[in-house]
Amino acid sequence: MGLIKTSITIPEEVYKGVKKASKNFSAVATEALKDYLKKEKVQKAIASFGSWERRPKKSVDFVNEMRREEGRNYADRTHRH
């Protein structure tokens, strides 16, 4: 993983609190941002639950229709060379 240098603007009391808790401000900021990204990913997944229910077709019908489209051989498992 490569590193980049960036600047951020945060409240002074937050900065001072982090510096008291750790000598490595970047490590604390990195952990906090990783946690934030994990939470966002979970929220996105939660928001997508049930999205198939709002579609006019059942998911199995949608998949079967895609499989019937010309040029698509999803069920054809033969290897052609």
C-alpha cells in the first residue's frame, strides 16, 4: 500500500486530544478513516437489502431472461477452444 501526504482541517481540540493519546497522529487518523469506510460499506449493503423486492420482476425471472438472451450461454459449461 502506497502512502500519500495530505492536509486536513480539524478542530484544535480534536488534534490536541489525538496528540495526547498517541504520538502517531497519522496512524490514529488512518484507523479512524478505515473504520469510517467500513461503516459506509455496511450502510451501503444494508440500504441495498430488499432492492430486488421493489423490482417489477422476481429475481429468478430476471436471471432466467438474461440467460435466454442471444449470445449468452451461462448454463453452457462446455469449454470451446
